[in-house]
Amino acid sequence: MKNLLLLLLLFPVLLQGQTKTTYDVTFDGVQRKFIEFIPSGYDGSTPLPVVIALHGLGDNAENFSNVVGFEQLAEQNDFIVITPEALVAVVFSIPVGTAWNSGAEYLGITLNSDVKDVEFISFLIDSVSAHFNVDLTRVYATGFSMGGFMSNRLACELNSKIAAIGTVAGTIGGAIDCMPGRAVPELHFHGTADGTVPYTNNNYGTDAEETVEFWASNAGCSATPDSSDVPDTKNDGITLKHYTYNNCDADVEFYKAIGAGHTWLNSVQNDISYTQTIWEFFTRQSNSSVEECSSLSVDLGGDQQVIIGETVVLDATTADATYSWQDGNDQPTYSVTTGGIYWVDVTVGNCTVRDSVRVDFVTGLVSHSNSFEFSVYPNPMSDRGMISIHSLTDKSLMQVEVLDVTGRTIMVNEVELAVGDNLIPLELDNVARGTYILSLKVNGEQSSQPFIVK
């Protein structure tokens, strides 16, 4: 079972069936944030594409998701949008804003060079595919400025999972050696008047046309692309040329925005919507390498709750495989003695799959033998559940106590019970996702059992 991330639910937003949720997640020992948008048309019966949208330097996930409008497009076209947020970079003890480890380099400095952003995005792909019906052959990355640099890095290093990229004002960073290993579809937009990531003489990486030529060469395209003019109907001082390469193993296209600066063009003010055009490009792309690896799988089993002091052995043994656990361990099995999320990458040939499992170590309350019957459902639950108590012979006063896995009391109250069966609401406000113990005391007798808040 691929229960991949320990998530703390922050801000769920439900509008006409759409779900937009901001999550915190602990990855590689660091708190990370991302936004997940699920369109209202999702019912689990049809696998949906995924677009990963990456913001620029100093920006954040919420602002970028609002500005570029992929979520509105996703609602109309039934795809999932994941908008991660980069970590704040520090240079000479001075915070310089959020920055991806994108490979963009200036004067020998690469921001957040020790941050595992490629692995983090890979982790998010695994997470969304574990929780929703996702078409893994149609996972795409797009980004603006440094987010464009990061998208290019994903095309270089994570194209086993990324089907295609669409980039705006971000090229291939000077700190990385890009060796994709397969033809990757690429769509790039760049303004000739860009003063932040210049069209030419780009100090952070490749120039605009150099970037496109790299991906065209990587896809085996003919050297000279076809070109056409985008109709110039808006008085915005910008004209656009569209270049399409031929005889390619993967589609490569380029929009040269003559007179445009460091900006993301939209159809209200400009002659093109970058967002719409990127999505239309993505609809024509899929990743055959995912299909080739579909027969490889690994299953660490379901999430586990065990008593403190016990050891859990996770087994990923697969024929002819190599292994990489979350801490670099390269053995097929892994012994767990502390709670947390554990994952393993299993590689056979050119194919790699990942599975993850959550292990919670709980106090001896879990093993307490129940002296009267009760159940709690749904389990896992969100912030609301029900306690069902069966066949009481007398009216009673019941103490309801919720504890975390360390034994700390989270909530306690008292409820009057009637003779017979009782159904009592369990309301948990502002409780983080995790495993908890429900302890009930009736007439001096105590029963307890674990439950999960999702």
C-alpha cells in the first residue's frame, strides 16, 4: 500500500466539488508545503493527468497557483494540479527568498544546492498516484523563471516520471550536466526583452534558443524548425513567433516573444495564453517509459501500529534488483524501531519504483484488553467520527479520552449513556493527522483502541 506522506492538513477549500488543499509534509527531515487541486469531475473511475506547477524565485505556491490559472483550466479539462513550494535560500547568512535547487548558477553560487528538490517532486508524484487514480504516463512539469529552470532539471533527471515540460523564462541551469537518456517533449517561451533571465548572455545557464536547440537535438529533430507568426491583435507591444521542429522523436516547440519582458502572458492582455498553450501541448504528450516499467512493483504492506519496544522488518525483496531506502541503506530489508514514514526505491534495469509505509509506535494502551464492546468509525477519519457502544445493561456516565501515541491527553469529556446500544459523535477540532488512542471508561472499567486521523 502506497501511503506515502505524513501530511498535516492546513487549509481545505471545497467549491462545487473542487478540492484545493494546502499540505505541510516532512520530507528529508524538513517541513515542505504544496497545494493539491482535484477537479470536481474526478470520481476515481478514470485516471487523470497531473500538472506540476513550479513558481519562480521568491514566490510562493499560493500566489503562483492564483496567477497562472492552471487550476481553473484543470476544472474545465479534468486534470490534477500539484503546486509545490520551494524552501527559503540563505546566502552569506542573508535570506534571499524561496528558491529551487534548479541548477541555475551565478558567480559559482547555486541556491539551495543541498536541497533534494528532484526527490521531493518525485515523492509528490508517488503520493498523488497513491491517493488518486492518476495516469502515470501523463505527468507534466511547468514553471516560470527559476521554476522553468527546475522544470528543465526534472526533464534532465526525472524524465522516467515526467512526460513533458512547458517552461517560461527559465532554461537549463549552468550547474547541471543534462543527460536525459530519452527524447523529452519540450515547449519553451521567452521574451527578448527579459531583463531577469536574458534571452541571450544568460549568466544563470543556457540562452533561450540554446535551450530549445538542446532539446531538439536530444529528440533527434531536423536542425531548422518551421516558423509562423502568431496573429498580433492586442496592443501590447509584443509580437510572437512560433517555431516547430520536424522529424523528432519527441515534440519540441518554441515561442519567441519579441518585446516581452520577464512575464507570463495571458489571453486578456496579450495574443496568447501561456497556460492554455502549455496545456494543449501537454495533451499531445505521454511517457512510454512508464508503460515499459509497469510490470515492476514493490509492496511494503499497509501502515502499521506496533507497541513501543518491538521491531518491524520491512521487506522489498525483488529479483535482480538494487535498493535505496530513505537513508541510503541498500539492503532488501530494513529494520524499523522508531515511528515515521519509510520508503524504498527498487531498481531493475532502467526501471525504478517506490513504495512507502507508515509505522507508528504506540503505548501499551493499544494492547489493553477491552472489558466492554465498542467501535469507532470511520477509521481512518477526518475531524468527525462516531463511537458505537453495544449492549449496555444500565444507564452510565462514560469518560471519553483521546491520547496521542506518547500518551499525552488530547481531549477528554463525559457522556451519558442509555441502556442498550449507543451512538456518540466524536469531534476532533484542530487535530493533526496521525495515530491516536481512544480510551473509554464506564463504571470503573476501561477499554481502548487506536484510530487514525487522515
